[in-house]
Amino acid sequence: MLSSNHNRAIIALIIANMIWGAASPIFKLALQNIPPFTLAFIRFFEGAAILFPFAVNQLRIEKKDWFTLVLLSFFGITVNISFFFLGLKQAPSVNAPIIASSGPVFLYLFSILILGEKPQKKILKGILISIVGVLLIVGEPLVEQGFNGELIGNLLFVIATLGSVGHAIFSKKIMTNYRPVVITFWSFCIGALSFLPFLPFEFSTVNPLATLDYRGWIGIVFGVLFSSALGYFLYEWGLSRIKAQEVGLFTYIDPVIAMAIAVPLLGESFSPIFIIGSLFIFLGIFLAEGRLHYHPLSLLKRLVSK
């Protein structure tokens, strides 16, 4: 059934996105007890420690690749995780994966604006529909409550999404030269170091580690073992064995998992505007891609049927 690396990559990316779908509500719960940069540092420092034995024999990186490695770490961990955690402090957890699902939209827009690629009418139409959905969800608090924390949180989720897009772009440039576990290990080290300057501010009043309860520990254990070590490794491994145009499609899994967990765990609910905005995002992406057979659930179904 799993006779090729491509098929294994599909399974790896599905599992990674299931983990990351669960991350939003779990980390929102944890951030009620532990500061964001403390959690981020522990998550990636300990994650690097776990991966070290698997990467120790191939840690050498060519000089020409260090800049790319730093960039993918900066966008994929420093930018993505910082703004993701800060957004979770302000906005409902289910907003994060829905907004993150628009990653392929931003990727396509960047290819036109930065790389000078020629836009295709059908794709552009779908992209515009998705953007309407993103604007509905991001701007919902402004319509209902005015300028408040939830609006800021949604905007932070958008920045986090841009970070993940940058990570995917730069990862592809060096992924064929190194084992995924090596890239993941070094990106964790660089990411952890980038969070260090913020720790004195979070420790200035009280030691957050001395007040940890079950919420903080759940966030640490899930973050280190699953969302970091396992999730990033599976993502990098899958990314190295599948076409870039297919990778973004697996983010469709995240919102489903997040909603299934956020409702019973955090008591979150969905407004009509949120539902309409979500439908716009997924409709737009579907119209733009026009490849239903590439959807991760369809890929999984075809694998199981073999």
C-alpha cells in the first residue's frame, strides 16, 4: 500500500497537519498558564534535544546554505510561532487554522508580485474569493465590537501565515541537499535562540516555571514531543518528497481538527460570519486549484483502496 516515497509523504503530511490542527486549542489552553516566548523556547530547545541523536552524524551545513537555513528558520519558527502564540492570547483558537488555510493564496500572490509570474484568470478568480473570506474572518470583530483584541489576534494570525509561506519557499531550496531531520534540528536551534531575548521580560516579575499547572504542562509536552519534534520532522520529510503545489492542500485538515477540539476543550463557538468566511476561503481555493483529486482526504482514500 505504501510502496513509494510519494505515498509515505502523503501520510506524513496528513499526520503533521492533524497534529498542528490540534495545536491551536491546546496551546491556547496552555497560554493561560505559561507566557508565549517561554513556551516557544522550551518547545524548540527540547525539541532540538530530542532530534539531536538522529541528526548528530550529519550536522554539517555548507556555507552557501546557511543563509537559506536561517531564513527558513526565521520565517517558519520565529515569525510563525511568535505571532501564532501572540494571536492565540487575543483571538479564538479556531480562527488560526482557518486563516492559515489561506497560505496557498498568499503564496500565489507572492509568485505574481515578487517572482513576476503571469496570473491565470481562473486561479486569480478563486484567489479573490478566498481573500474575501479572510477579510470577513479577520474583520468580524471590527464590525461587531469595534477595534479590540480579537481583531489584533486575527491580524497576528495573518502574519504567522505569511511566516509559514516563507518557510515552505526557503525549505524547498535546500531540502534536497540534507536529511529532513538535520534541517529540522538546525531550524529548532536557530528558532530557540531567537526567543531567548524575550525571556528576561517574561521572568522579570515572576518565574513562570514555578507556577506551572496542568495547562502549562500539557502545552509543553504536546509542543515538544508532537507539535515540534514529530510534526516538523514529518512535514520536512513529506516536503522533500512531494510537489510543492500539493503541500499547501494538507492545511485543509487543520481547521477540522481544531474545531473538533476547541468546542469541548475551550467552549468556543462559530458565528455566522465565521462560517461564511470559511466557506469563501475553501471555495476560492477549490476554484483556484481545480484539482479535487489532490485533496489530502482523497489521496488517503486512494492509498487505502490500493
